[in-house]
Amino acid sequence: MQKKLLLSPGPTPVPSEALLAMAQPIIHHRTPEFTEVFNQVQEGLKYLFQTENDVIVIAGSGTSAMEASVSNVLSPGDKAICIRGGKFGERWAELCQAYGVEAINIDVEWGKALDPQVLADCLTKNSDAKAVYATMSETSTGAKFDIESFAKIVGNHPQTVLAVDAITALGVMDVPMDKWGIDVLVCGSQKAIMLPPGLGFISLSEKAWGFTESSKCPKYYLDLRKEKKSLAKGQTSYTPAVSLIMGLNETLKMIREEGLTNLFKRHATLAAATRAACKSVGLKLLAKDSPSDAVTAVKSPEGTDATQIVKKMKGKYGMIIAGGQAELKGKIFRIAHLGYFDKCDIFSAIAHLEISLKELGLPVKLGAGIAAAEDVFLSE
Amino acid sequence: MQKKLLLSPGPTPVPSEALLAMAQPIIHHRTPEFTEVFNQVQEGLKYLFQTENDVIVIAGSGTSAMEASVSNVLSPGDKAICIRGGKFGERWAELCQAYGVEAINIDVEWGKALDPQVLADCLTKNSDAKAVYATMSETSTGAKFDIESFAKIVGNHPQTVLAVDAITALGVMDVPMDKWGIDVLVCGSQKAIMLPPGLGFISLSEKAWGFTESSKCPKYYLDLRKEKKSLAKGQTSYTPAVSLIMGLNETLKMIREEGLTNLFKRHATLAAATRAACKSVGLKLLAKDSPSDAVTAVKSPEGTDATQIVKKMKGKYGMIIAGGQAELKGKIFRIAHLGYFDKCDIFSAIAHLEISLKELGLPVKLGAGIAAAEDVFLSE
């Protein structure tokens, strides 16, 4: 017997409660039964997003929700600032380009965060920018961005909205949408929400809804104003992914039971233990200055292709970690710890990492990583 | 105990084989394991679409695939002919409008089909139309359109493509994409494919792929050329709805085991039995001239609001049939028989319809509908 452990930053493991809910006979969506579930889901999403605003549910991946953040808010010819510190930051700029929006790119070294002052200066220089597109947890590098400060800066510009990809941040770290004043907040189902991929989520502030009124980008399936109207009736405009929504109702219940404070603390501890363990076995972290609690990006030892470590972990031990993407391919591997994760998973990941490194002939003191993780857990 | 029977034209019942496959632990999509399943799915879809072309799989509803048929093929300012004989025909025109495409509408009385000569004449008059958008099985009226003839007509116009919404037709009636020369064929998961909603499918002919090269509509999530490249590597461009694809692999296996000939015959027989039964209990069919084998739309008896029949069937007997949409609201009810359906389901639907009509005080000879359905089955 060999158990497989999904340690990738999405999809993440799905709890049995959700799998079983999704395995129930399908129900029709234009019924009071569906609306009852959908209204419960809406309450759960508002709790998770920490907002009084509607949270629109899209049958689509997180990228579809990112696209909706551009196509519903801006018009061709508009200017937008895109913070690019990894693969997903770059996606914002690609989306702007697709819709004829002029992207002013703030490029950040992959693995680093952004000094908020750089954004403030850029926005002063480009005061006609209608939107700032940012990433809270850059999944490709494991870096966390200071969204609270970004929101303060953008909040001083009444003609600009802040849109945040929180796909691997929401449900991991504190992202109080309303309190911070985030205008557009985007998430996906297959991360800390503990579901299979197939749902995108997007919430807009009153300010952002105002922008949608003058937006001239073409849209139909991702028309958020139409969805807002449907939502008021406990419905979606087009056929929703019913089974995923049934699963969502279960995972949102789990999240409410755990409570946001515990949820963030659990993720912070698991992430701290992972980082401490990796350092203790002699590895270096990519995003050491501002690490995300969702995923830890680890540099491969000098002279070792990270792909070998990923292969060993997966092929021999069923530990499915992720490699690097684009320019980081072969240079890093990533261990995720977001969603349905506890200490067992971290111990499994770290212990298997220790023996994998050993088998690859790399210097490692067996047990050193586990000891470091244990220290973190004991000091909780 | 009261069993619930989902007799709506989508979502339709999902077989246990698929429900259980979707309840398995989630796997990562950037793995050989996923690619193996995805390649199998691709073979199954080609069999179902009767095409040698790729079948793109979208995490989204059928509407997302319809949108892709416009945004990838046309450019703003283009002209397109939209055949509108119901709610879904109208959706084509709405999509064209959303993308700045001039829609030449051929309006057909709801419940009727279209004389192909009308399309031929319209196309002669509008020879600059880049596309014809049609619906094979108009779910809102239960009418079937003569796609084979439409394809012959459009086939004579090298500058025009034929796009067909086959969302409730595919897997029900014969739609040989390559043989007929359909350029764009669209489907969704929650119909005869026997899955929960959340997947859209779209296949393009070589001619239609040619059109995508000059298309200037903005798109990102629904960029089919990008998806085609990913498909060649057994992947999707954005995170796929993994669990639905696992279920899809199961239902496509079931479809291949039954075989297209048996599949079409089963649906034809179930539909014929439903129509005969409804007529035998004294009801009139809406689409009597050209009925779809996916769904039977039945006129409510004079003076009776169809909503009452739908409510009685559902509330008292767990038979979830659909009412009329838009202008047909209150005037018709619809019994679907596409996907995971056999004779048991038709007997249940008809017998419950008989007692529901009786209870509503309408004249009905108990057993007459069942007798008519039995006659159809006996003459198979």
C-alpha cells in the first residue's frame, strides 16, 4: 500500500464530506431546493471573503474569474497597472492585452514582494490608470504581496480600483475585503476552499460595481451585472456546476466551524513548520522575505535539477509536490499546505523529502527537518 | 419512501458509475495520469461527435462553448445569420450582439422548425454573412431543426461557416459532424452525456479553424487556438474541472459500449412512446411537425396553467418535469428523455402524469397513456 498525498498548490485534497455530497443524485437548479443551498453558499462565501458584497459563482476556473475582473470593469483603451512577480501576475497583463487595455507593468523579481511605495509612485505617475491588478499569494514563487498597503494606496484614488487575485490566499491568510477596501477579489474552488477545480468566485465593492456600468468590453457568459441580478433571486444566469456547489456547501460549513481565526493560525503554523524544516535540512527558500502561507517554494541544491526531487518524491513515495514554472523550471520545487491539511501531511512531506534527498546523494541529516517542524508545533 | 425522478432537459440523471468516479480522491492535472484519462476522453468525444477534429473541453457551461463559437470565429462588424426558434436560438443573437456582430435573424414560430429554403434564400441575400448559427434541438420548444439540410446549404458558401448548438441533440439523435459538414458543434455535460453541469464542449472543422486565424474578438479563457495547442499535449490551458473529466471518462465508456446506433434508437423509442402516451391521454404536442427526441413539449389543456401540472407532478410525486420558458410560460410542460433514461422512467413519468391530470380534475382515461407507450415498445 502506498497512499498518495497531493501537496501541489491546486488542486488540493478534497475532504470526504464534499466528495460524498457531490456523489449524491444531481438536482435541478431552477428549484427552491437549489436556491436554498445556493443562499447558504452565499452566506458562507461572504464569511470567507469577509464582505457584505455579493460573491458571484462562475462555472469556470479561477482564470475565468480573473477575466471577468478585466472585462466587466474596464473598456478598450483604458490604462491599468499590473504587478507582475510571477506567472499569475503576468496573467493579469495578458488579460489586459486581450481586451485592448494598456498595461503599465510593475515587474518584480520572481520570489520577491513589492515595496508598496513603488506602486504609490507608479500610480502618481499614471493617475489615469483605471485599475491596479495584483496577486496576494503568487503561486509560482510562494511570495506574499502586501495587499493591505496596496489597498490604502489605491483607496486614495477615486478613479482607480484594486483587483486582487487571492486564488491561493483566501482561506489561508487574512484578506478582509471590506476592511481593507479591496474592490475586486477573485478566488477558485481547488485551493483552500477544498473542492475540485471548476468554480471561480468574484466579489466587487460598490466602487467596482460603479465601474461595471461604463465598461465597454464585450462579455456574455462572464457578465457580472447579469449574474448579480440572478443572485438576488438565489440563482445563476447560466446552468451552474450543481454538484460542485453541493460540495461547496459542505466545505464552507467546515470553514465556518473551524472559524477564520483558527483557519489562518493553522495555515500559518503549517507553513512555518514547512519553512523551518526545509531550512533545517540545508535548503534555501525562494521567497524568504515575504513568504505566502499557502505554498513554500524551495530552491534546489546547487547542481541538482529540482525536477529530480519532484520525480523521486512522486514516483517512489506518492508525494505529489510541484516543480517550478517558466523561468523557475528545474530551479525550485513547491510544497503546498493550503486547504485540507494538518500536521500529519507536513510530517509526511518533510520525512519523504529527507529520504528523497538522501537517495539522490545530497547531504542531509535524517530527522533534522522533522525536528524543526516539531519545534514549531510545540511552540504554538 | 418517494424516489425523485429528474425528467428535466438538463441537468439529467447521472449514473452511479460517474458519481463514484467523481467521488475518488482528486488528482493533479499536470501529470501523465491525467493526460492518460484526458486522451481517452478525447477519443470518446470524437466518437460521440463523429469527427476527426479535436473536441475542446471547457470548464464552463454550454453557454461558454456557445460564446467561444462567436468570439473565436468572428470579428466585430461581421454579419451572421441567427436562426431563432426559441430561447436558445435567441441566445445566439444575444451573443452576436455582445461581440458587435450584426445578427440577421430568421425568426421561426416557437415550436416549429425551419424550411431550409428560407435559410438558403437568406444566405443568398446576405452572401457576406460569415456564419450561420443554428440549434439542432431547441430545448425550450422541443423542436428539431434540419441541420443536415442547413449544412448542405452553408457548404456551398466557402466564406460562411455553420455553427450548431447540439447541447440537447448530441448523443440523442444522429449528428455526424464530419459527414454532414458542420463547422462548429457545441455541447454541454449535463444532457445526454449524463454528467453534472460544468463542462462545455466545442469542435471546429478545418474551415472553422481557418476563420479563427482572422477573428478579432477579444478572448482569453475561451481562446480555442490556445486550447488546441494544449490538447495536442493531452492538457488544457487552464486548470480543468478534473472530477467532472473523471466522470466523463466513465459516461463516454458507457456510450461507446451501447454504441451510437443503439443510443439513437433508444432515444427515438423513448421519445416516440412519450409522444404517443401524451396524445393518448388527450394532450397536444407543441412541436408536432418536427419533434426532438430529447424532450417532449406538451401543451397544457385549454384553461389549465401548465405550472399546476408541473407543481403536482413534482410536489406530490417527485417527478421533476420542466415548465415553459419566456413566452411559453404556463402554456406548456416538458418531459425530457435524454441521457440516462430507459422504459422504467417513461412508465413512471406517464403514469404519474395520468394521476396528476386526474387529480387536477382534467378528463383522462387512466392507463391510456401507458397503453400507448407499451404499444410503441412492443413494435420496436
